Amino acid sequence: MTTAKKIVLDCFENMFVHKDFAAAGTNVHPDFVTHSPGFPSGRDAFVEAMRNSPMAGADVSVKRVIADDEHVVVHLHVVRPGDELGAAVVDIVRVEDGLIVEHWDVKQPVPPGAEMF
């Protein structure tokens, strides 16, 4: 496993499985930049926004991970309470000097009958 992959998966596991947002934040650079509409950049602001987002109450499972030395792509299945099918989410994360420094994502609802995962 690449170092970048381990850093990102540790962060995601803390954030989405354990709901330990403080621990997740230890993997994020203070000057973190996200390109996800509606979420603020900066480690503290981003972690707090995630803590208060619908993602905090969702069931999140990692389906695929692709990594090189500094980029990690994580394919997730996210099911929020009351949403039977959920959404497919792909996060693209850049790691530099052992911390997550940049993030992009794309999301789509899982259509009925789809075999996405």
C-alpha cells in the first residue's frame, strides 16, 4: 500500500466509520483546499462542515481505491438514512508531505436496478 493510500484511508475510516472527526483532521493539512461545491477549504472548517453534513449520519463503504505516489481515488457507496439506493461518490485526493492537501469529488445517485458495486 502506498503511503498516500494509507493516509487517505485512515482519514476516511476515522471520518466515515468511527465518526472521529478530530482523528480524521490529523491527516489533513491546515491549508487544505477542496473543490467540492458547498464545502469550505481549510482543515478546521472542512472537518467541522463534514461533522455537520448529511455524510456524518450516512453508511459509507469503500468499494475501490486507486493510488499513485501523491493521488488517491476512492470510490464510495454512500447511503443516507431514508435513501434506500444511496449515491456513488468518487473522491480524488492529493497528498503532500504526509498530509491531505487537496480534494475533488463527483457524485451520482444510484439508479434503480443498477449494478454499480
